[in-house]
Amino acid sequence: MRNYYQPEIETASREQIRQWQDERLVQQVQHVWDNVPYYRAKMEEKGVTPADIKSVDDLHKLPFLTKADLRDAYPYGLMGVPVEECVRIQSTSGTTGKRVVAFYTQGDIDLWEDCCARAIVAVGGTKEDVCHVSYGYGLFTGGAGLHGGSHKVGCLTLPMSSGNTDRQLQFMEDLGSTIICCTPSYAAYLAESIHERGLQDKIHLKAGIFGAEAWSENMRRDIEQKLGLKAYDIYGLTEISGPGVSFECEAQTGMHINEDHFIAEIIDPDTGEVLPEGSKGELVFTCITKKAFPLLRYRTRDICVLSREACPCGRTHVKMTKPMGRSDDMLIIRGVNVFPSQIETVLLQQGYPANYQIIVDRVNNSDTLEVLVEMTPDNFSDSLGDITAKEKLLVAELKSMLGLHAKVKLVAPKTITRSEGKAVRIIDNRKI
């Protein structure tokens, strides 16, 4: 098994990438028109036919798809091939509503695993590595994607899934795991457990590939310090394929988008207008190689920036920043825009672990914001007066960051429920 680096693709010229995208977009639009009546109706409503799409320059003419469309067309309405040509489904977690089911042909899976293999190689992975996959397996895309990518690289693959911490650490120690793939919140939990057991000298991880939930640069540094590795971001959506749509390289200056499979746009989330390169806005993806579930102009709701600045790694595919929030999940509290990452930044700066919970409510027609924060075992032994003082300090720091008052409650270590998949950070009781 060769090391899975594809320089002919990953370092292709801008002209070559554009040629691939133009050709594949034209083919994909025709494929969708012929095989997906739901989207053809949207095109007809907008007065667009495949003949109008001759290159990426015409992409803006196509209608958007949103998660609401996926739910409306559930389960088979957006399929681009007959069911008998599909070999697998994957599904979203359903944390923001009804589950979305995505379909895959064997060819779709092969291309997806190629993308995940590129991500593993980009963090220094080779066939000499032991890849410890602690993303959930099953309907969740994380486990399946990185598992397949690890096989293509030729790593010894440990299909751990999430949970059962004792077994995770035993295999990590006994089999010499060098790369770990999981959610950042689960990585933080494993780091806590390693330190509690005094296993730091017996763990030999060099890199972590973390995704599926929002995490800050402060959380990255905290995980790197505690696990003794370099922490890399990976991005994806079940609707598009799964993890591997984009990934960080060793330069860690943004996530390279696999442009031979996906076309990225940045739009104004309010008007839908395509914004110039370098603008901050909502990320939109068009799948140009996936056949079973070929989404065109899918609105991710993630806010980020695209950049084509030269990367030290030599890869030429456009990079996206870590999502800076979401156009739909952003909290508006008493007229103030609040992102969970802002709260996380304050907590980590003050030395608290990355497990917290935000509770928003409405009392007497006024929004309230409460942040539950886990203490470390060291400060859990503090006196009530010390704890009260720490809470007051966090209230002041959060007010400085957010511009509004938030109630803070320090709770005992490990009392906030930990998810084995995505961490549930926000409870917004105003929606109930």
C-alpha cells in the first residue's frame, strides 16, 4: 500500500482545477436535471435549464438547496440514481431537527474515502501509523469516513468508536496509537482521563484529526498540550459526503477544500448574493462527483472565509477558515449576537476545562443567559467564598467579551453530561 498522497491532484494548477470543475459541473447539472425531479422543478421555477450552465461562472444561476429541502424531500426525493445502485446510507445526528438521510453508491464511497485519506496524509500519516478512530460508527459519518481513509493510507486501523474509556486507553497504550480521530470534546475527555490515570508517558500520539463540532483555537492549544500532539481540523457534512470535504495540513493555516469534488462559494446569508473572494459569509457547496445524492448549491449555514494564498505545504486547493459561527445557530440575546466560541474562549483563558453548557431562557419577556462551568479537581476543593469569587470573575470576563450579563454557575467535575458524539453545548428554552 503506497502512501496516499496525490500530487497530481492536490498540487494541480489553478487552470487545471478550474477545467475539472467546469467539465464536472456541466455533467452534474445534466445528471441532476435528468434524475432528480425535485431539483429540476426548482430550476424550472427559476427559469434555468442545463443549457444555461456552461462553466463555474454560471453557478450563480442555479437555485440553492437547504436542509429544509432535504427534509421536505425525505427520504428518496433528492436521489440521483435508483435505489438498487446504492450500497449505503449515512444520517445526520438529528440534533437540529428531523434526521437527514444521504445515499451513496460504491463510487461515492471510494471518492469520500480518497478525501479522508488525503486528510490523514496531510497531518503526516503514513502506512507506518496506527490510526485510532474514536468517532462514532453506524449512521454517523465520522467513523466510517476516517476508517476508510485510514485503510487507503495503509495504517493499522483501530475501529474503536466512542465510549468505553478504559478500552480506549488500553488499546492506545498497548497498540501504540499515533493518530487519533474523534470529536474535540471527546479528545478533551480522553486527555482528562489520561492525566487522572498518570498515563502521559505511555501514550505516543503525534496527531489528532478533530471535527464534527465547533472548537476554538484556545481549545486546540489545550488539547495539544494535554495530549502531546498536533491537533488538526477536518470539516464535512453528511449531506455532502462526510468528513474530508476539507482538512488542515501541517501548516495549519486553513482547511484545504477538495476542489476536484466540491465547488465552494461564499454568499451573503441574507441576500444570497455571491461575495468576492476573501469576504466573510455563508459557505455554499456544490457536489460535482457524487452521484447518489448530488446536491447543488447547498447552504451549509457555516460562516467562514475562503483564501487562495499559497500554502507552505504545496497544496493548491482553496482553503477555508474554521467556521466562525453559523448563520442560523447564532444566539441573539437581548439584541446581542452571541457565539458559543466566545464563551469558550473566556473559560479556557481562565483555566477551566472545555466542558460547559449554555442555558438560555426567557423570564418576564426578557432573555436570560446562564453558563454552567465545570471546575477542575483542584479548584473543586476551594471554599464556598473562593468559588463565589471565581464565579464573579467569570461574570465580569464574559460581560467584557459579550457585552451583556451572563449568570455563571461553577459545578463539580464531570457533572455536565458528556456526549460520545457531538457535545450538546446549548439549551435554548425560548424555543420550547
